[in-house]
Amino acid sequence: MAGDTFYKEIRAAGGAYKWHCDGAWRESTSGKTVGVSNPATRAREYEVQACTQAEVDEAFAAAKAAQKGWARTPLWQRAALLHKVAALMRDHAQPMADCLVKEIAKPSKDALSEVIRSADLIDYTAEEGLRALGEGALLTSDSFPGQTRNKLCLVSKVPLGVVLAIPPFNYPVNLAVSKLAPALMAGNAVVLKPPSQGVVAGSHMLQCFVKAGLPKGLVNMVTGKGSEIGDYLTGHPAVNCISFTGGDTGIAISRKAGMVPMQMELGGKDACIVCSDADIDLAAKAVLKGGFSYSGQRCTAVKLVLVVKEVADALAAKVAAGVEKLRVGMPEDDCDITPVVSESSANFIEGLVEDARQKGAKFLTPYRREGNLIWPTLLDHVTPEMRIAWEEPFGPVVPIMRVASADEAVAHCNANNLALQGCVFTRDINKAIAISDAMETGTVQINAAPARGPDHFPFQGFRDSGIGSQGIRNSLAMMVKTKSTVVNLDKDSYASG
Ligand SMILES: NC(=O)C1=CN([C@@H]2O[C@H](COP(=O)(O)OP(=O)(O)OC[C@H]3O[C@@H](n4cnc5c(N)ncnc54)[C@H](OP(=O)(O)O)[C@@H]3O)[C@@H](O)[C@H]2O)C=CC1
Ligand SMILES: O=C(O)[C@H](O)COP(=O)(O)O
């Protein structure tokens, strides 16, 4: 069970959380710290080290050195380590979940489920990696015209080297392990840059790796503001791969990064298309859960409802009735709607709402804000002239746009640069597939709200929503490269039966 001493070493005597390099939790030589404020109180909750560029260099050097031995570690031993990490995360889940409540105002139940979901992801990755990485291919030359079988090509999957993992604030544990677990299983080392809001939960998560017997230097965590050390990290010559989840920052990184493979999971404007033959109760429940879970701070949140006019009144009424029942308050009380992550985020959300008001949106619920706490806001009669028809609030605001047809809805979706997920509600499977085919987004959910989970499903964004694909198998695949070893024989080799 969780013992008080389990997490003790991650925090300095003065109270600031440490960074981690070459097997040790350390205080930075910068002598500076970065504050982590509690979104609910806006008071400083934690302090973390503000690492220097020299410490970033140390982290990469330690990773590079450790990766050499790790790449020669048998797959079953890599899997065994990951299983130990998962077990420790389960045993010591509550303190990590408590950090999520304080750092990012995640409702307490959701906070605990993020930790458990992360342990499950790690276990699944270990097993998937054993199978996927334990096999390669053998090609014979004679399948190509003019050749005989005197060349045998052994195709193997080799690690990339050092993966730079950068998760976002809203899933600082789950979207960290969704990078760490495949990276390690594939034989890589990792430099982790956790989000400033979520860094302490991330430190607790890393301690589970350390206590499980992580080889020193294999995962190094650099703490500090992305705006201060981020560019140095992503431009570092020792980076062999960047796995990033976040907003437009990822677009800037992809334009500056060197010749390295990238996995980018970026913003979304996930649309919910409701057809005239939809199950309106089902659609309303999906809009409620999809639009307001974790106060809309999910890249896969429902961020625009496109409903055909014939059923718009019925849908809007049902969703509005559901919004009335949402509990608004503090994450410790497990409320449905809790404060958004920062004042700047709340201000951005408010800007979108006021723009919609000025341009004639109808408020089905009153807009109300106290500090970072924004009451769930449902807007109707939204038009393309409004910013909220296109931009991602990342907050508890759901706009309803009434359309003449599903085709009009699809056209609106495809005109957005953001193309992560979408969903469609209809009782006609042929219509559903036709609409899914037409929607140019990474995922389309039929008769359910958008979601990344379960975590073994492929998860990717198109256009400005991402590069590459996540999901355990795809992450494993992108964190290796292919190597061919060709055996040239002095005579043909036709193995006989
Ligand atoms: N597609 C997906 O799966 C997801 C997408 N998102 C998107 O992310 C946004 C909200 O999350 P948020 O964390 O605020 O996103 P940000 O893009 O602001 O930050 C993401 C991560 O990048 C770091 N970072 C910031 N600047 C730099 C830099 N110059 N170089 C390297 N790293 C940097 C941040 O560190 P720091 O915190 O210190 O700034 C954080 O760890 C929304 O747009 C949301 O849609 C969020 C979750 C999932
Ligand atoms: O970061 C996010 O918002 C996640 O990718 C969403 O994951 P979920 O759909 O499983 O909540």
C-alpha cells in the first residue's frame, strides 16, 4: 500500500519538487523555481525547479548513455519493468490523483481514473510490445524479376535513440505514459518535459518508474516553463524523436525541429453532427458528456453541435435540461464543472462567448464566471460569422449551429484547419458510414461522443490537429526504425520440404 516514504525523495526539504537526471532527484543549480498555482484558488500550490540549459544537456547525455544498454535489454525484461511500474502506480495512485486535483482542478474521480487508466496503458503496451517488437520479416531476392534466391534480407525494428516526450496539462500522467511506455518498450531512452500545470503529478508518476527499478538515466525529467526551455529542448542535437501533445505550440515545433520523426497530437474542434433520424436522447447525452467532461478541457471534447433544423429544438431542449443538472464547484467535491486551468484560459473562453453574444447567439443558459470557474454555457443559433464556430474554447462552452442538411454540416467541419475527431448521430448505418467517409478528420465516432480511449485504438489528427498517429500499436511502430541485414550467399538457398 502507499507508504509516506514512497514519494519522499522527489521533494526538496524547502518544499520545491526536484527534477530527475541520471537516476537522481536533484535541485537545479539555477536556484530558481517555477510556481504551480491551484486553478481553483489561484494560490501557489507547489514549486518546481527551473532547470538550466546545461541541465537539459545533462539530461540528454544521461539518456544517450543509458539507451545503449537498454537497447540490448531483452524484450521480456523491458516488459517486466513496465508491469512493475503499472503495479506501483496502482498501489500509490491516490497521492498522484490528489496532485491532479490541486494542479489542474481535475474532479477527484476523474483524477483517480486517469492514474488507473495509465497503469492499464502501461500493462497493455508491455504485452503488445512483446509481440509486435519480437517479430520482423525475412525477404528472399527471387520474388523480384530477374533475381534468384541468393540474397536473404532480415528486416528488424531498431530503437530511434532518445525520445523527447512533451505531454499537455489536461492529462499530465496519461499522456506522459502514452509516450514513455512505447518509447521504453521499443528500446529508447526518454527526456520528459512535463507541463507546468501537472508537473507534480508527473513527478509522482516518474517516481513509480524509479522505484520499479528504472535503469539510471533511461528517463530524465526536465522541469521549467516550456516558454523558457522548450525551444532548447526541441532543437537539441541529441533528440532522435519528438512526441508532443498540446496546442498550436506543436505546429511551431514541427516547423523548427530537425530531421527527426514526430508524433504531434494537437488541438481539435470536434463536431457532433445530429441527423433528422437520430436518437435524440442518445445524442443529447453525448453532447452533455462529450462537451462538458473535465469542463471541456479535452482535445476530443464536443466543441460544435451541427444539428439539422428539423430536430434542433428537441435536441437543444434536452441538452439544456441536462446542463441544469450539472454540479458546478470544486474538484475535491467531485463536481462536474470545475475551474479551468488558468486565468488566461478563462479569459480566452470569455472572449469567445462575448464575441458570440455580440453577433447574436442565443444563450440557453446564462453565462456566469467566478475567477477561473465558468458555469456550463450552451449557445444556440451560432453562425459561421462567430469565432466559436471555428475556434477551440477548451472550456465548458458548447455552441449549437443549425444546418439544413448533413452535407452542410460536413462542409463546415472540413473547412476548419482543426481535424481531430467528429461524431455523427443517425439510425441509418449507411448514412453514418457515408458521413464518416466524407468527414476529413482522424476519427469519426458513430452514435457516441468523440474519445481517444480506449488507448489501444489508433488516435490521430489531420491537418493542424496532428502528425502521425497515437494509440499503443502505432506509437510502438513510430518509435522504432527499420534495419535490413542482407545475407549474400554464394549459391541459391531454396529450403526444401
Ligand atoms: N490532440 C490531443 O490529444 C490533445 C491536444 N491538446 C491541446 O493542447 C492545448 C491545451 O493544452 P496545453 O498543455 O495548454 O498545450 P500547450 O501547447 O500550451 O503545452 C503543451 C506542452 O508543451 C509545452 N511547451 C510550451 N511551449 C513550448 C515550447 N516552446 N517548446 C516545447 N514545449 C513547449 C508545455 O509546457 P508548459 O506547460 O511549461 O508551457 C506543455 O508541456 C489545447 O489546444 C488542446 O486542444 C491537449 C490535450 C490533448
Ligand atoms: O488530451 C486529451 O484531451 C485526450 O486526448 C482526450 O482523451 P479522452 O478522449 O480519452 O478523454
